[in-house]
Amino acid sequence: MSQHPSYVRVFLTFARNSLVRDMTFQSNFIIETISSLSWMLMNLGFYLLIFRYTDEIGHAAGARWGQYQFFVFLATTLFVNSIVQTLFMPNCEEISEQIRTGRLDFALVKPIDTQFLVSLNRVDWSSLVNFVFGLGLLGYSLWRLANDPVAPLVLTAWQVLLYPVYIACGVAILYSLMIALSATSIWLGRNQSLYDFWFYITNFSRYPMEIYGGNVPGKVLRAAFTFVVPVLVVVNVPARLLAWPLSEQGWMLALVGLVATAASLALSRWVFVRALASYRSASS
């Protein structure tokens, strides 16, 4: 019999244990769920207010982010961020504490990949409420676009199939940034800046990239966050796949998304392994 653990079974065990733990403190779970949903509703209200005064966003840069195209973008943002916050954020946040207390020693002696273990040990089920909200928002937005009396949107099978692929790419890019930052705690000591980093970086990814065009600083930001720290491709690529007809897709940007995903995963793995090689056991 093989001695290698089934990673799927291990993850399912983590997910089940996390759900049991969340259900043990049901009031806390409900409060976190309501808090996440309330924050999302306030954001949606803000964007509804904006579209009362304008028909499109990014028109000057050649894009057509109308109200329902933008809501497709917003739903895509919810999908990516909710998956990352459900699976990875609570775990990466704890890595510095594991290093400080010596609990990382126990992860190192387990017969399983350490990065997998520290990345998926806990599942934050309450964060999935935004994913469910995103499904409703996406379905309603696509229905409105498909019934547009002027230019109804007709989706092809390729668009529908590629959308979850690029959602996974966006999740992988954000996870890569997060785990690489968390791993630096081994070199830098107790790193408590993860949430600040998460806010600043994802703040660039939650808007269409056209808003960074125009002047020189905007173009520099757009290039930096597309090719250096590729957060602009996280949501822009999958959102474009559903918001616009297939003939209007920016396939070069989609190719950049695939390359950025592979490069981000490889680089974050290299950083994690190098950092782990510098780790000194708390008992040594």
C-alpha cells in the first residue's frame, strides 16, 4: 500500500473539521456571514449610485464597461476574493505565529508537503457567502445583457468553459503573492502586514484596468500591475470573457494571464522553499 497521503482526502478532512469548528460557535459564524454580506451590499449600492450619473466606465480608453458589464466584473471579483479568503487567507495569516511559537516544527515532520499543509489547514466557511452573492449577481447581469434590446450578448461555449479556468488562474496569482509574503516571516521575523498588503494589492485588482490609462503615472501603474505584479489580470481577464462578445476579447491579455499564473506559482514556490531552508527549529 502506498505511504503517500491522498491530498484530496487530507483537504476534505481539513474542510470538515473547520465546518465542525465553525458550527460549534454558530453565533460567531452568523455574525461574520452577515458582516461580509453587509459590506458587499454597501459596495453594490455605491456602484449603483455611480451608474445613476454615467452610462459607461472606461469609454475614453476604448472599453465599454456599462452597468451590467461592470456587475459581471464585480461578480468575478467576488468569486476570486471569496475563494482566496475561504481557503488561504486564514492560513497564511497564521504562518508568522506558527514560526514564533514553534508550531511550524510539527508541520515540517508531517509526511505531506509543508506548503500544502500550512496553506489549507483551515477553511473559513463564512467567506463563501460572497461567492453565493456573486453567483446571483452574475446570473442577473448576464440575463440583462442577453436581453439588451440594442446589442444582446450571446455567449459561446468557449467563453463559458474558459471563465472558470481564468477564475482559477486569478486565485492562483493572489495565492502566490500571499504565500510568498507569508514565507518572508522566516527571514523578517513576525510579519503582521499581511492584511495591509492584501488590501493595497487587491485594491488595484478590483477595478477595470482602463482606469489606469491616460497619463504617464497611470500607464506606469497599469504596466507594473500587469507584467510585474500581475494583479490586474486576476479579474480583468475572466470578466472580459463573459462581459463582451468573443470577437472583442483581448487574447493577448488572456495569454499574459496564463504566463503570469505559471510564473507566480513557480516564483512563490521558490521563495517558500528558500525561506523554509533558512528556518531554525524553535527547539534548536
